Amino acid sequence: MPLHLGPFVRWRSGLVLTWICLFSSGFTFTGGEHAATVTHPLPAAFSDLLPHFLVEPDDVYIVKNKPVTLTCRSTPATQIYFKCNGEWVHQDQHLIERDVDPATGLPVMQVKIDISRQQVEKIFGLEDYWCQCVAWSTTGTQKSQKAYVRIAYLRKNFEEEPLGKEVALDQEVLLRCHPPEGVPPAEVEWQRNEELIDPKTDPNFFITVDHNLIIKQARLADTGNYTCVAKNIVARRKSSSATVIVYVDGGWSEWSKWSPCGADCTMWRSRECTQPTPSTGGKECQGLDLQSLNCTSEQCPQTASGAEDVALYVGIVAVALCLTLLLIVLVLVYRRKKEGLDADVADSSILTTGFQPMGIKPNKPENSHLLTIQPDLTTTTTSYQGTLRSRREVTGKFSVSNGPLLEPLPNGSHTLHNGKLPSDPNDFMNRLSSQTYFKTLPRDNVNTSYGTFNFLGGRLTLPNTGISLLIPPEAIPRGKIYEIYLTIQKKEDMRLPLAGCQTLLSPVVSCGPPGVMLTRPVILSMDHCFDACLENWAIRLKKQSYEGTWEDVLQLGEEVVSEPYYCQLEAETCRVFTEQLGRFALVGESLSMAAAKRLKLLLFAPAYCSTLEYNIRIYCMDDTQDLLKEVMQMERQLGGRLIDEPHVLLFKDSYHNLRLSIHDMPQAHWRSKLLAGYQEIPFYHIWSGSQRTLHCTFTLERQSLSTCDLTCTLCVWQVEGEGQSIALDFNISKDIRPLDSDFLLMDNCTPALAGPSAFQIPYLIRQKICSSLDTPCPNGADWRLLAQRLKLDRHMSFFASKASPTSVILDLWETQHFHSGNLNQLAAVMAEIGKQEAMIFLVSDGEC
């Protein structure tokens, strides 16, 4: 008969009741779905033994999205379960193995669980994620050590990089390096000319505990490029190289022996700058390398003696005296004549005549047909004549005038223009700009939207720009009322400073006031103009600080859910989740020559032409809606009209310029005044993205005023890259194509909407959906399935980090479907999930 011990323990959190039965011939263990029978007889002392751990869980790191496994092994143990952050892990997540120790006959039990990145990120920032296992025997329980599970990462930017130095031979050299922040902390090694430095094999090198490199005594062989390398289990980062040049100042050798006394009674000695010879920029030796000395009378081979020598010396002295007297007489005569001449010409006008300014006609520059662009244009018209330069060279010959925009220059060169639209301040802007944190707010109500909002949220939109700010419900604390603005920065002093080959990929957008408290992230939407292939780019979201400097706050593709910024990247739009208002912009740096920006090509011509000359203007600008709106408005004021639909051109980071040419005109009726075969815009003027309305002009001439039909082909292409061929065929005086209205993006939405009117989903329905989907469902029919159906599952970790994941998903849906949102489509998604709330969408607005 088996001896029944009755219920041993009841598990918490819904775990099954475990019974332990002791048999005279063995033990039978039952634990839910897992059961094993130990047939070996056990020692009598088994009932007195507490379990002890053979294997305890260790600290682990999650690399990218790969789960980690924690293991516990204990004997004698009847049950083992894991507890993570104070909560029991469900029994279905345990992988249990049972065995018997052949030496002692005691039961051995091993349990494993997997931990995912999503589990850790769910509490990330609140406390460290930890797990420990608890083992039971018939005598009692034992707890293992805590194992901490952390998400491994290694940031890209070094906190301090080594700097190049020039040092003298045998001097000590210190190169500093503070590696990027990482978990686990990065290990640091040093390279010289891409080869690893090993202080064990070369004791002249020493790496300090804070990762700095010391060269104890600089040798000539230590000249080279030094790189600090940081690595951990996630990635390997290299700092920028620091060039160390070890120079040698020259030093003299010993003086040579004095030479024999020469015929001129002089002897010489010399020395050379060879101890050591100066090298790698070292200084030359200071001082003389040749020295002379008069010989004494005994050493001089010629000796003066006798009366002949005395007579010779007397004659020489007499001649010298005569010459001296003659020189004095000549000087006196010269001075007297000079005084008389000065008196004669003192009142003469000869001193002020005969020296008139002389006109110099400049040489005509060569290659005057080639086009480049002055880097900084405001309301002036600028032309450039000169040869093409390399990518970074911007020098040239410029002539600047204050004439009207788009006016062709008389010498046949081509103009580039940039201008601003006038704006009038209103009362709201005056009130805001008087406050300290609005001093940089542009007083431009054409490009600014503003409104007053409370906890119900709202939306600000800049029509026809693709720029909007969604303020979700509950983002503003209850009881607070904020006046919020949204604007595009266009002033020259607001331009984002770019370093090296960086390029501006979005408009510079401000939302404020900065410093207001938000309890949930708002969503700032703005267009971008790159190919959305993050493998070819390093894209950073920059934010301007209170001091005016620009800081990197996020790198796209490497978002961390615990930070106050997050980004949803779409084909042409970037949606930024931010808990802090301020001034933002996207800046990119290409990682390969395959990286490409989207350029929008717009063709304009005069709406009315009464002269023989006819100008076609081609804009080559970043493909964003705000620039399209700006050019459309500027051309409307200038009397221009769109003569063809916009075209898109991919412009790659290949250092090659953009060329434009015109062909296939009927020679009997039209001719081009362009002297060369094409115009050319330098690569960097386009790539920087800092010149908003970049364009060039083709000036054509018709043979008579009666000639109105124009057919031609315009070609725009990047050298050794893509291009567009645009065929034109229209009547310049009777063109009635509605191209302007078709492509002006007639967006008549209200700039500011507050409360429920700003959202497609009614507030009460939204609350019901959130309460239904926020609670996790065993079958997955919760917010995770909603994100998957809406194709937003890439951001699962970000959604999971929020108090209400469903509300954040709905916020993103609202921004994406504000103009074209279909509630029935969202209802269909809810129906697929299996939630009754989907039927609510079918009620009328009055019932809501």
C-alpha cells in the first residue's frame, strides 16, 4: 500500500495542485502535464534533505531579437518553478527534464524557460528584469540566485574620440578614448594602421583602465593612424582615426678641425646637421654650419717686412683720404641743388596731375554657359560664370544684382533664384512672440497654424505641406489648456548647419511652446525626400536645444522604446512620436553610393508672353510637399504657369553633377540662346538640400510673334546616373491644360481642429476599443493582432512600452488616414479580431 502524504503545496497564479505519493518500491511524481517515475529505491535520509542547486541561472543578455534561456538544476527536487520580477512564470513555459543521480539514487530535476525581448522591454526603465528559480523537496524549499536579463546594445557614437598629434621623438603620447555607451560595457582595443596593438608583445604601448592609449617613448615607427575599437556581444564600432606624426628635430655634429691657414690669412671649420637628421617635419638645425677665423702672424704664410711694406701702407692711406674728401664735396653740392628744386615745385600742380584712375576692362570668362549656384540666396538674382569645380569647391566669379526674381541676364547667362513669401503678423503671433520661449517663432501666419487645446486633444495642419501635429486625447493633462503652434522654418538663420556630406532630408519644423508637460507622445508628421532604404543611410532626427545648438535625439532603425522619441518611417513620410515639443529636422548621411534622394522636377513658363524671348524654368528641388507649395505660390505671383506634370528623379550620392539640355526644336521657328550643349548644377548644391527653390532657365527665341506652337525635348540627368526626358508640345498663348490646379494639392482642411472633431474615431468608442484590446488575450485577440492587421507589427516593442498600446496604435491610424480614413475598413479589422465593438462603427453620428 502506498503511503499518501496528502496535498503538499498549492501553486499560485492558477498553477495545478501537485500531489506527491511515496511508494515502498519507488516514487511517482505528478506535476500537471509532466510526470516521471523513479524506480530506484531512495536512501532513508532523503526525507531530511533540502534541495540544493547543481546549476543556477546566470545573468544573460538579449542580442537583437533572439530569446535567451535560463536553466535550473537541483537535487533532490520534486518541483522547480521560475519566478520573474516577483511573478510566477506560467507552467506551460517551463521545459522540464527529470533524471536520477546514479551515484546517490536521488532524483535530479532540470527546468528551462525562454525570455523574449518583448518581456524585458515591457518593464524596461522601471526596474531591472530578473528571474530566479524555486526548488521543492519533501523537507522544504530553496531559492536560487537572481539572474538579471538585460537587452544588449552598443551605441554608434563615441563619447570621446582620439585626436591626432605631432610629437617629438622619445616624447610620451596620450591618446584618449571613451567608448560608446553599451550593455554589456564595451571592451576596447587599439589599432595602428588597421593592425592590432598588443602591449604584451610591445611594452612601449600601455592601455589604461579607462581605455586610453599611452606610447611611452615615441619612435619613428610609431607614426601612423590610430583607431579606438569598441566591441561587445552586439556590435563592433570604430572611432575616427587619429594621425600621430613622430618628428625628429635636427642636431649638429661635432665641429671639424680647423683648416690650414690660407693665403688670405683665414682658416675654416664646418659641421653638419646629421645628429640626428631632421625628418617627418622636424626643425632644421639653428646656427652656422661654417665658421672662419683670422690666422695669427705666425700662422699666416705671408709676412710683411722691410721698407717696401711701409711705403705700401702709406700710399694706401693717402689714397683713402683723397677719396673721402671728394665724397664729402659731392654730397654738399647735391644737397644744395635739391633744396632749390623743392622751392621751385612746392606750389606746382604737377603733384596732383598725371596720375588719374585707369579703367581696366576685365577679360571675358571662359565657359560662361556653364551653370552653378551661389550657396546662399535670399531675394537677390545671382548668376555664375566659370568652370566647374569639384564637389567641395564653391569658389567662382559671381555678379549680384538686386533685380526682380527670374529676370534673365542681358549677357545670356542663366539665373538662379530664391525668395520668400511676404507674411503679416496677427494678434496671436504678437502675443506669443512677446514670451521668452517664443523669441524664435517666425511671424508668418501663412506657414503657421495654431490653436488652443485641452485634454481632449486635437490636430494642427499646414495645408498642402504634408506637415501636421496630432495631439491625442489625454496627452495634455486634465485641467490644463495649452496654446500650441506648428510652423515651417524658412529664415536663413534658422537653417540647419550641416557638416561634411550630410544632407537635409525634410523641412525644418517647429511645434511649441517647448517645455510644456505632456503625459503621452504627440505625433509630428512631415515629408522626407530619400529612398527610404535604411541600409544605404544613417538617418538622424535632430532637435534644436534651448541654447540653439542641434543635437541628435534618434537614429532611425535603432529606436529605443525607453527614450522620449520614436519614428514610424513610410515611403514618403516620417511620423515622429515625441513627448517634448521643439524644432525638428531629418538629416542623413549616405553609407554607400546607392543612397539616393528624390528630386521633384517642375517646368514653368510665362502665362503670357508678348516678346520674342520665351523662358522655360526648371526647378530641381527636394521632393516634399512644402517645397511644391512654395514654388507654386512663388510662380503664381511671378505670372508663371506649369507646362508639364511634375517628374521625379533619383539623385545618387555619386559626386556627379546634374545636367540639363534642350533638343528637337523646329529650327525654322525657334532657337536656343544657350551657347553650350547643356547647363550643369554642381552636385553639392543639390545634395546639401539647403537651397530650397533651386532652378535654372532656358531662354528661347522665336522668329516672329506669330509663332506660338512649341515642340521640344528637355533632358535632365545625373552624370553616370538616372535621367528624365520630357517631351513638350503646346501652344504658348492658348494652353488651357489645368496643370496648376491638378498639382497644387488642393487641401482645404482646417488648420486647427480641437476636441472630437479632430479625430475619425469618436471619443467614447475609442475608449471602449482600448479597454477591450489592452487586456492581453490567451489566443492573441488583443492589441497585438490589431497592430498586425494594420501592418504596424514592426513597432510591437514600442506599443508594449505604453500604458495603453491600443490608444497609440489608433493615434497612428488617425495620422495615416486623416484625409482618406474609412471607419468601415477599421470595423472590418475589428471583426476579424472577433470583437463586438466593430458593430459600433455602423451607428450614425447622431447616435454617437
